[in-house]
Amino acid sequence: MSDTIDSLYEQIVSRSPGESEFHQALYEVLETLSPVLDKHPEYKEHKIIELLCEPERQIIFRVPWEDDNGGIHVNRGFRVGFNSAIGPYKGGLRFHPSVTLGTIKFLAFEQTFKNALTGLPIGSGKGGSDFDPKGKSDREIMRFCQSFMTQLYRYLGESTDVPAGDIGVGTREIGYLFGQYKRITQRYESGVITGKSPDWGGTWIRKKATGYGVVFFCEEMLKAVHDETIKGKTAVVSGSGNVATYAMEKLKVSGAKVIACSDSDGVIIDENGINVDTVIDLKEVRRVRISEYLTSHPTAKYIENGNIWEIPCDIALPCATQNELKEDDAKLLVKNGCIAVCEGANMPSTPEAISILQSNNVAFGPGKAANAGGVASSALEMQVNAMHSASYDYSEERLHEIMNHIHRACCQTAEEFGEPHNYVLGANIAGFRRVANAMLAFGLI
Ligand code: NDP
Ligand code: 2IT
């Protein structure tokens, strides 16, 4: 990092102690921005980096809720609006016991660059709670979502702040959240939240969009870096939630064999190819552990607390959570001949892992580019809602075009700055420039 960027980083870190995930995301972006600051001194003059690294607003609130036995619980809710230079705050909600303000800030910061890369008019935000949805009844989930929205609704609006799903928040939770917003405000404001069911204002592609988008991006990246295709390759995909499931579905359609997936308890290996319909039944419908895959596929193997990155593969897609792919995992992937790692999750690879992969010629697609298909489809859902239309839908082809556009933007920017195939640098600079130019134009200071 240059001295200017280095001291900026130190300043920001000292003002946000303990937010280690935010510091990590910040570092990964800032270390690639020196060349663009050298080329455009106006960004420095107008303190664009300082502005861009400080959230516009951060809301923290108490979420009390009652369980089925009448017990009272108190959780904490968060919503961070990071940047609104190119559109309303846009980003998902995460319900997971590990969530802290630092988690939400890192996710909202990443979202700034991701949303800009889509080329669509969406600013950045993220929210969530340390609520643990595991083992909760449907009614408990409903009461929690209602209490969460009772606090949050006043800050939302289709032109202000538009949440969606993330870990622990899917179509069911979006339904309860939207229902409470509608009840309190007396407004059928469809575009206030995305990831809705196609029956009431959503689009069918949204649920599949992140996972499909990762595979579209991976296909382009393989072609550009290795002159290869997905067809005939062996893949492993961590996680078995929304992103992982539809990444596996599209990998299969693209001719790959997916031999492993996981959840936070363990890894399933199926040499016959993971059966995606089974995963959908276990995880989306029945909400049980991935180990139950063995019931209908007895020849598969389950390794409790296993490490999925030990399994030899050509393509690895981390689609579970942050920092799940570490330095030693990257070394294993390299040793076993992996040629591409494409991130479905947000910041799943540590900086040390990324540097091992890049220096060993493994094509590496960072999450803020590769997983942008989800939020891009959310922006399309907002367009449909703004037209008050239920009569048409956006297609998979549109998602494919957007992912190809993002891939091109990363490639061209990386080349412009003399680092061909450095998708990390390409994504950061391309995303940064779009937001920075809007901020300059508005005189946001
Ligand atoms: P889901 O809740 O649907 O699934 C999450 C999956 O990851 C589950 O298999 C879960 O296992 C596993 N997982 C979660 N946390 C941990 C953890 N701490 N340790 C180990 N495994 C874990 O979430 P999504 O699929 O929606 O999200 C996955 C990733 O993709 C996240 O990083 C999210 O930010 C990112 N993302 C999501 C988008 C979306 O549209 N949903 C868009 C772009 C990025 P278990 O069930 O055991 O907890
Ligand atoms: O990380 C992400 O991009 C998401 N969870 C999706 C956000 C959205 O608004 O669709």
C-alpha cells in the first residue's frame, strides 16, 4: 500500500476498534486502489476514499420476541446504509448468531463495489441480527421477523433502503418481513424489499440468481484465463444453502460433476454427483442437516467437521460464509490441481489464501464480482415493482448478460492497470470508479 492509503487505513481502523471483518474487507480494497488515486488526483483532493469508507448511517436496535413456551428473548438488530451515490441502500439481511456490527459493516462495504459493478442504480447497505433461526418453529421465526420489522420499517422505503435475504433469510422470512411492513405502514410498497415470492411481487429468477450468476462468471473466467470450459470438470461447492444449491444446479447443467457440498456440521461426498433435488428437499423444504443426504444416497460419504477443500477438484466454489477458505486450504487446492476458485459467498477466502491462489495461476473470481447476480436480480425485481406490473418477468438471459458485463468490466480494468486476470484489482477499481464519479458529480461533501 502507498503511504497515503496506509495511513488512511490506520485512521479508519483506529476509529472502528474490534471490527476485524470490516478491517479485512477494507484492507483488501484499499491495497488495490493506489494506482487509480495516482491517475486521478481529484479523488484524493475531494477525500473520496475517506467518504467511501465511512457508512452514511448505522442503525442498531433491540429486537424482543416471544418463543412458543412464552419465554422472552432479546436480540440485536442492525442496518447499515453505506453509500447512496448511485441509488437507494440495497443489500440483504443476515440472521446468524455470529452477526456483529463489524460483520454488517464489512458486508455493506463490499456491497458498495458489487452493486456498482452491476451497472444498475443501486447503492449499498446490509443488515441483520444475531438471532439464530436454527431449531426455531415457523411461528417463532414469524414473531421474530415481525418484531425486527417493527423497529426497522421507519428507515426503509423503495427509494431509501431496500433489504433482501442473506444467510438465514429466504423467501419465508421475506414474506413475514414484508407482511409486517405492509401492516404497519398501510402501504403495498412491493419494491421495499426483494427476494419476494413470484406469487406476490417477486421474480422466479431471484432465488436462483446468485448461484447461477457465480457459474456464468466462472465460465467466462475459465475461458479468459485458461481457455477452458466448465464442461467435464469436477467441482466442489461449500455450503448447501441458497447460493450453493443453485450454483450446483447450474454447474451440472453446464456439464460439470459436483462431488461435494457441506453445512456447518460436515461434508457430503458423492462420487456419482451430488443430487441437487435431494439438497433442495433437505435444506429448502425440510430444513434438516446435510448428513441426512445419506438416507436416500447410501453410497455417498459424510465426514463430520470435514474439510471440503481437501477433496481434489478442478473448480472450487466457496458458497457458505466469510473466511472459510484459508491459506492451508488454498495450498491443498493448488496441490490437487484446482484451476479456478470463484466466490459465491462474501469474502470466503482469506487474503493469504487469495495470494496463494493468484501466485499459482489459479483463476480467482472475488465475491463482489462473482456473486453479484443476486443483487442484480433484486434490482430487476425493483424495476418490475416500480412499474406495478405482474405480467412480465426478467429472464435468465438478462442475468447472463449482466454477469458477462461484470466479467468484462473486471478484465478490462485489470488490463488497463497492467495486471491482466487480476480480478480482485479489476473488480475493486471498476466498482470504485463508478461510485467515486457519482460522488464527485454531486459534490457530496
Ligand atoms: P443460506 O443461509 O441459505 O446458507 C448458508 C450455508 O452456509 C448453509 O449451508 C450454512 O450451514 C453454511 N454456513 C453459514 N454460516 C456458516 C458458518 N459460520 N460456518 C460454516 N458454515 C456456515 O445463505 P446463502 O446461501 O444465502 O448465503 C451464503 C453466502 O453467500 C453468504 O456469504 C452470503 O453473504 C453470500 N451471498 C448470498 C446472496 C443471496 O442472494 N442469498 C447473494 C450474494 C452473496 P448451516 O445450515 O449449518 O448453518
Ligand atoms: O450479498 C448480497 O449481495 C446479497 N445478500 C443479496 C442482496 C440483495 O439485495 O439482493
